[in-house]
Amino acid sequence: MTLFHRSLLALAATLFAALPLHAQEAAIRKALTERLPQLKVDEVTRTAVPGMYEVRYGGTEILYTDEHGDYVFTGSMVDTKTRADLTEQRIAKLTAVDFDKLPFKDAMAFHQGSGARKMAVFVDPNCGYCKRFERDLAQLKDVTIYTFIIPILSADSIAKAKDIWCSKDAAHSWRAWMLDGQAPVKTMGNSCDTSALDRNLAFAQKARINGTPAVFFADGTRKPGAMSGAEVEKLLVATSAPATHKQ
């Protein structure tokens, strides 16, 4: 490359950097759309790192690019001073829900102690992690746990979910199965309304709940995967104040 060409590139970079922020973001979006048409860009925003931009696509998916859209890369952006995973925090914000607007009528409610603190879990009856997590949940004090069954792992999950939901005491049947391996009584006929399970699945798809367990706290904080009882307790303390839902 000649000195002339290097000078032109340097000038172009300078002019690009001088663009207003919205124009830079628009230019990046245009470049990515032209070069990666399969990437449906929702939003481009500048990050705290000079020259690095966040690209949000698919609603809540994130990747990063340079200021020209020449390169894209995925992974976690970590603040080395605080050790905070900034990517994880951003996704948590994007996927947060309004706790009070969860479809509680389609959940089983477990009131433990005073039941003052609130949390919700989305679980599959054949999920091994969910079974281990249920043991920790059962030990929590002064909490109401709203359990939404989403049978996503297998056809047997659907059958078990229906049997549990249609039992005389769904909450009892759920914990009997999850904690003690006591299979629910098989559902006979079509007299039981299992549309709640369908609504749970539809909500899970809309909220991008792709695995179980998925945990939501009263302030909208969302945590994927099982946690220890101590971790849940810490989050309950931190997030219980805003809760207003009563059932």
C-alpha cells in the first residue's frame, strides 16, 4: 500500500469518527446489512470501549463490531476492574420481565412461611437440574414460589405435565414427583383443561425461555439455570422489595 492510499484510509477513518453518533450507528447497520443479509439488526449502540459497538439482533441476541462494521465477534465483555460481565448484564436487562404481569393463574403457588417474598420458576418435569433445584427451593423460608410447567424436553414431559396439572392437588403431585420420584396418576379422558400448559409454552417462547429451570425474581431479574439455595436467598433479599403481586 502506498503512502497515498494509507493517507486516504486515515482520512476516511477520521471523517467517520467525526460523524454524529446516530450517523455512525446507521453506517454500521448499513454495512452489516449489506455484507451479512442474514443478520437482522435491531439496534446498534456504542459501548464503553472506544471504537466498539454493540449489535442487537433477534430481539435479545448480542454481538460486537468495530466502528466500520468490518469485523464482528461474539462473547462476553468483562470489566476487569469490577469483574462484571457487561454482556450478561445487558442480556439480563433485555430479557427482564414485569413480574406482576406474569400469568400467575397458570402456575402452581407454593407458599412457604410468610410467603412475603416472591419468585417464579419455569420448569420441565423431566429436567434433572430442576429436580435438584426443587430440593433447594423447598428449603427456602418466607417465600411464595410460582411454578410454571413448560414441557419442552420430550413427549413424556408433556404427558407428565398433564398428569400433574390434572391431579387433585397439582402442587402436591409436582413435589411428590420432583422430590420423591412418585409418578402422578395417569390422566384419563379429556375432561381436564390443560390449556394453561399451552399458554405457558407460548409465554416461554415469547420470553425466550429456551431451557429449564429459568428463574425470575420480583424486580424482573432473570437467571437461567439452577442455583444453590444460598444464591437464591441472596437474590431474594436483593430483589424482594419491589414485589406487589398477591395471590
